[in-house]
Amino acid sequence: MKLLPTLARGSSGRAEQMRILFVGFGNVGRTVARILTKERARFPGMGALDDLVVAGIVTRRGGSLACPEGIDLLGALESMETIGRFSEDMKGFCGMTGEEASAVLDYDVLVELSTLSIENRGEPASTHIRTALGRGCHAVSANKGPVAFSYRELSEIARITGREFLFETAVMDGAPVFNLCRSCLRGCSISAVDGILNSTTNYILGRMEEGADLPEAVKEAQKIGVAEADPGHDVDGWDASAKVAALANVILGGEITPFDVDRRGIGEVTCSEVREALRSGKRLKLICRAWKDEKGIHGKVGVEEISLDHPFSLVSGGGAVLRIHTDLMGPVIITQENPDLYDTAYGVLGDLIAIRQKA
């Protein structure tokens, strides 16, 4: 396997540049670009990425850009924000696909930001990452699919090639879930994780407590941007199941997929059930669980009654919470209050800084 030269160092010993390739340039990618360009002065901690060069941006419907000298990231952002696609007169405009770009362009880090595909078992995102790692490039992913479906394979390729495969955004936006387990719980054996990991369903259940029915709450979630135009992955529990599989694979050493997770979404929850739970001093929450025992690694997503004094019951709106059970510490609880796109973008940027600082 021939590896590409990556993060070449100058005479000072510091890597001269970090060349990245975006595959996907939706809300998260554009927020990353905004932080690095228009809003750079607001975020002094991003100095490690000041000499970043964007070698390419690939989108599914808005065209693609590829330029060896680096594309105009601010121009790309403004084009997307004004006309919803890249202008054909932009330098480097082309029709390159993610598969093509990851295989032929010269870059150091693939930033995989395409959408989750349950039906295609994490593809084509997994192939993009597999190709990048195989070429000797690092990979950062905000897409939970590759971690949920192909983590063991991809992490092994990263180990063999000596590259990084990072995905802090995959489960809880930018909250340091994997970094916490990797760096701050050394020596602890983690036996289980549980929590509320899908902000859309948490918002919907909250609105149902306030009197809205399920369809009305879904429409409200879509209107404020909490839910996608097609909320099926959220309502049916697939997004949560992918996050459970990712946690089980990375933290518990499992090798499961979302299809192995015992799943029940909120689609059948009625207003009467929500109100009855409140009358009995409880709330209905979509709870994610992963655990290991003598029989193996298990995952479950389902609606549960949570007492009002339970820490999970206090998570409102689009918030999230994860509890980590260990033998020496814990339970350790991470909470996140109504994360937005900046939280998600931070997870990507934090992973890029981690790669940069190791160079």
C-alpha cells in the first residue's frame, strides 16, 4: 500500500500546511467554513487552523470544487448561501463525486460530512473514509454511519497506516464523549452507557407534554430546524440506534450495527400516554442504552418512563445527556443544553486541531 506524503514539515519542524477535502457541504460544513472565514475573529482558539488549505469541496447537488493551490473557502460559502450551489465560473468548478475526489485529489485530511444512510449501511461515507485512510490520509467524520456500521474495519486501516480516524461529532454534537472515554477515564472499564441522544424526539415529546399532538410537534420541530424535512430517522429511532451502535463499538469494544439494536421509536406514542406519565410523576423519554455482559454487547432504544427527579428528566428541548458506567469512576454524566450547529461544527474543528497538533 503506497501512502501519500501528508502534513510535510518545514525547517522549523512544524507541519507547513494541512490540506483538507470536504465531502458534503451542508449546514455543518458551511458552519465550519463560516467559523474559519467570516467569523474567524470571534474564535481565537482556532489559530491552529489558520494555515489550513481546502483542496476540494464535493456536494451531491450543488457542484464540486477542486484546486491544487486551494479553493476560495469564503467564496464557496457565499456562493452556497446566496444561490444554493457553486457558481460554474468559480475556480476549480467540476462535477467530481465523493468517491472520485477521495481517490484522486491531493489532501491530508478527509472531512466526511455526508448524510447518514441506514438503508445503505453507512455508504458511501464508509467508502470515502476507507479510501482516504488507505491512501495514507487522516479522516474526520461527522457522519455516524461509518462508526455504526464499519468502525472495526476503518479503525484497523487507520492503525495499519498510522493515520487518525476521528468522529467526535458523531454521537453528541461537539460534546467530548469519545475524548472523555479515551483520555480522561484511563484504567476504567466501561460496562454501559445510557442517555438521551436524539434532540428531535426529545423536543417532540416535550411539546406533547404541553398539549401538541405528534404530527403538530413534528411540524414545529421542522419549522425551527430541530427536525429534518423527512423526520423518519428520528421518529422511528434509527438515528438513536446508529448512535447506540457507535457507542457500543467504540467504547464497549462491540461490533454491532443499528440493525442489531432493539429499537422502538416514538411514532406510536400518544398524547394520552404522555399525560398519564406526567400525572404519575414521570416523563416519557426516548432512552438509548448500550451495555456488555457475559453474553456480549447489546443495544436498545425505546420510550421509557423516567421519574421527575431523575437527571434524564431534566433534559428539555433539544438537549442531550449521556451517562457512562465504569468500575472505578461514575456514573459520569455529560449533559448538553440545546446544542446548535456551532456545537456540531466544533466537534469537526476539534478533531482537525487534534490532527494538526500531532503533526
